[in-house]
Amino acid sequence: MKRHAKTLLKVAISLGLILFLLSRIDVHALADNLARANPWWLAATVILFALSILLRAWRWRVLTDARGMGVSFWQLARWYYIGTFFNKLLPTGFGGDVAKSVYLARETGDAGGAVGTVALDRFLGILVLLGIGAAAAPFSQARISIWVQLFVLAAFFAALAGFWVLRQKSWMRWLHRQALALLPGAISHRIEGMASLRSLYFALQDYDKRTLARAIAVSFIFNLSWILINITAGLALGVQASLLDYLIFTPLVSLALLIPSIGGIGVRELSYVGLFTQIGVPAETAFAMSIVIYLATVVSGLIGGVLLLF
């Protein structure tokens, strides 16, 4: 019942945001933007996204190899594509991260390690992407809201602080005691039950600095490809945006996609419209850009669906 409630909430968020946006844009102009999209840049966006999954699998392998799990790169890549299938094409609470954790746990017999590698893989991706955005924010053009720039900086330093604190056993023990002493029992119990946070904590304790540095380096390469994917999607629709715009906006879109929804639908579209209209991009074009990105994720999800059959 609880899982069904979460699924219904995701559906409500996605449907509500899409209806909200459609009520405020010219649907005919949106369709015209999509019809006039450059097919070559569309194809480049789809292909680059599909290939970027391999970079994610590479980052994941750095973490699994450090634990001695002995799983091949291509097996991890297969599970990553299947995870994309669950994330993008199924209206269920059984997300891609859960699918990857289950596959890895069954293969290795290390359930805790499997969940930890998946949680850390996701966290490092967000941390590095926010770092890229934070580095670009001080050089941003004046047309981007100062609040957007400050939010990117604040999000990065919050993630960096969280990364450091989770690596400190003594600090975590102190924070744990304080939470139990100061917070209401229901909230403390809720924090105790956050499996993903607990898994991330243990994962960060398990890996040495050299392994984390390698994973961060691979994550940097992947996130450059993710920014390039956004650029090609913009080029497909004639979006006039600078590299700095993409460096700042892409992390915010990725951060927004953590909001519960069905395959990011609604949240993604609202993010692109809210951000790119700040630099003069028509709302209909920004909406179309989000659809192009979603198309690329769906194709990768379909690849995962085919791999799931075999």
C-alpha cells in the first residue's frame, strides 16, 4: 500500500506540473519547435546519451573493483541500461538504483556493498556536476539571476560539506547522538530508517582516497558528456545559449530530477522552462528541449528493456 501511495504521488506531481506548463505556453509553437528540430543534432543527442551510460558504468566499476566484487564492465553496463529502463519507462517505485542494487547483490552476495556502491555512484555524480556549476557561476553573464548562481554555489558547498562529514566517523557519531537527543522521536526514527543515507555513509567509510579520486575523475568526464548532451539538444532547436549557461543550468536540472516524479516528467520540463527563459529562450523552445532530452533517455531505456529480455 505504501509503495502504491508513493507511485500515485509521483504521478500526481508529474501530471500536475505538465498541465501547469501546458496551460501557460503556446502548444502550437511547441509542436512547431519540435517539427523544425535539426535531425542531425537530435540524433547526436540520442547517441551521446546512450553512450554516456557506459561512462556511468565505468564509474560504478571503479567502486565495485575496489571492493573486490569481480563484476565485468559489460555486466555493470547492462545493469545500468536496465536501470534506465526502470527509471524512465515504468510508473513504479522500483527504480533504477534499486534494480542495479538487486542485480549486483545477487551476483556478489554482498547486499550492503551493492547498495553502497550504487548510492555513492549517484552521490559522486551530483557532487561533481554541482562543482562544475559552482566553478562557472562567478563568471556567469548578468542575465542569469543572481539567485540561481547563489543556489548552485550553496548546493555544491552543502554537498561538499556532507561528503566531508560522512567521511568523519567521530563527527557522525556526535551528530547521531545529537539527533537522538534533540529531535522528536518520530523524526529520529525516520532518520534511522533512511537506508540510502546509511548505505552512503558506510560506502564512504569503505573507500580510500585514491579510489574516491578515481571515481571523481570518471564522474568529471561523464558530467562533461552530460553537458555536451544538453548543448546538442539546444543546437537541435536553435537555442542561443553560451557554454557558461549550460555549465550552470545542467547541474540544476539534474538536482531537480531528484524530486519524486515518473521518469522526471514534469520536473524536467519545468526546470528547462524556468532556467532557459531567463536568458531569452522562448518557453516553448525550452519545453521542446526538455522533450528532446527525455527522448534520449527513453531510447536508452528501450535498450535496457531489450537487454532485460535477454
